[in-house]
Amino acid sequence: MRLTATSVLWFALAAVAAVPSVSAQGINAPPSTAPAPDPSTAPPSNDWHYGAYADLSYIANFNFPENHRWRSRTTTERQNEFTPNMGLVYVRKDATESSRWGGEFGIQGGYDSNNFAFLVNEPKVDGADTLRHFHRANVSYLAPVGNGLTVTAGLFNSLIGYESLYAKDNFNYTRSWVADNSPYMMFGVNAKYPINENVTVAAFVINGYYHLSNPNNQPSYGGQVAWKASPRVMVTNTLYYGPDQQSTSMEFWRLYSNNIVEWKSSDEVTLVLSYDIGTERILNQPGNPRTFAMAGVLEGRWHVSGPWSVALRPEFYWDRNGRWTGNEQFVKAVTTTAEYKFPYLWTNTIVRLEYRYDESTGAQGGFFTRNQNSAGVIATTPGQQLLLLGILWSFDSP
């Protein structure tokens, strides 16, 4: 069940040959004033979609780190320089009742695609430097079972977490600490079934927590329940359980819980509260200590007017043993973002100005500075201030 280059390429080719899911126009596109079309005369919808995306940023770190790096991070890690963080192209197709096969295929590149799919010092699958360029590679089938069972196989978007690897899909440009330390993608099989209009359940079997890591050859498992508690409130709970070390004994399996509550006031205001906790016993350390990671994030976004939106995200992340971030630390951070969106035909151009403050304490906490200590190693300091300019461009077919 472990990921191999051959299996990924097989699913990629299948997605193209069979029927690669749906892209949307910008979430803040102005409402149409035209009358609704007559269903009897409207043209049939097109299940096929394609598009492209690119983003560029400049992050000014007022610590001016000598190595231009954001310590303990895997996305937007390059600072005090213009950085092409992501670029991708894709083709997708919906699985619908009238055309039950669907799929996705896309390729990507940029600095954010370098290290997002494995932990620090974790063994990687063969060909990981090539496979990291796959954005999606899957096929799906909407089975005529009850309310409709959708089965997806291949490389698909992670069922864990709220934020995306792609900044355009998030409220803020930089990602939260918990997003950077939980999977952005999964490789394997998942099945989703809507029990009714308010409750959807899902189950997945995947090759591991991070799809480009390769600690063993055993699969991992998980499930999800999404509950629409009211017209404005969605509650999602996802559980992951599997072996992510050399030993596959169940005493060393990782248990990870992701819990999200989302509240929306029409399309103007969105509030999201998420809480994650992960734990596992560590092999090859005296006493096999139990590690813990814990995170809490509050995300808020307000569409002020027209092209303008603002976002705020306070958060904390505790990596008690340094298993997830590579350093024993407790991080507190707050991020504020102002956004201007310019839609034109099938394209959206987004400009974001962002201020962020992070504080990392603990035995191995801290952020890089411009100085070196007596041993010639780059010195660290508990806090850092970042000022960011991000430019995001996307093209999505209707």
C-alpha cells in the first residue's frame, strides 16, 4: 500500500484517460443581477474544468536571518527575498449522476512544494523529488448506492485540516503552524457517503500520515464525520490512526485528531475554530517516550466591501518532544491580512498585505537571527516579526 512512483503515475494517467473535479470562480465574485435562466433552455453543464495558479511573495523578517530561512517551517520558509512559492496547472472532471466517473490531474512547482510531505529527517519514498510535483492524480466514481457513495483512489486533498497548501484557498497568505505539520495531501483510497442533508461520513485507507514519507510498508486508517448543525454551522471531526515509524507494532502507532467548527454569516463573515492533538510512542529512544503535539487556531475573515477583505488568525502550537516540527517548542502567533481581489474574465488576481508575529519558547524554541553564537552557529531569538506582500494569480475555467 506504500506509495511508489509507478502507482502514482498509473493513477495520474488514469485520471487523464478516464475522466479528470470542479473549479469555482472567486469566492468574492459579485452576485449576478441577470434573471435566472429557464432550465428547459439552459445549455448542459460542462463537467470538465482546467486552470492554472501562481503566487509570489516577499517576506520581510525584521530579525534579518543570515540564512534567509523561517526556522521549523515547510511553507513560505524563504525570507527577505522575492520568492516564487507555488505554480501549478490542472485538469479536473466532476463525478455526477449523469457522468459517474471523475478525476483530477495536476502538476506543481515552487518552493512550497519542496518539504510539505514529510517530517524532519523522515525517510522518503523513492523518487520523492519528482513525486512532490504532483498536485493531484486520482480517479473517482459516484456509485448509485443510497444517497450516492463517492469513492476516490490516488493522490487527493487531505481530509485532515482546514487550510490548503495553496495560499489562494486560505484566509491568510502564510499558513498556521498546525497546517504546516499535518498532511496537505493523502495517497490511497477514500469513500464519502451523505447519510442525509446534514451528515456526511467518510473513511480512508492511505499509505501514511505524510504521503512522501516511507518509514514502513503498512497502511494507515482514518474516518471523518461532517455535521451541519445549523444553516450556518458546520462541525467536522477527523481521526487518523497508523504506523509512522520503522516498527509497525501498534504500541508505536500515531493517533491524530482534527476537530473543526465553522460558522458563516452569509458570504460576508466566516469564523473557524480548530483544535488538534496528536500522540505516539517513539521508537529507539530510552523508555520509548510518548510524544504530544497540540494546536488551537481561531480564523476569522470579513468581506468588507467589493474587492476588499480582512482576516485575523491567533493560534498556538505545542510540540512537546519536537516530533512534528523538529524542535521542542511552544509557539504563539497572530496573523493579520488585508486582501484586494481583482477578477477579470476567468482570472483572479489577489494582492495580500500581511503582518505576523510569532513567539517560540521551550528547550529548542526560537527563530534565526543575523548573528552567530560562539560555535559559529546561527543564533536564535524567541520572537520574530514578519511583513509580507503576496501576489496570487489564478485561472479557472467556468
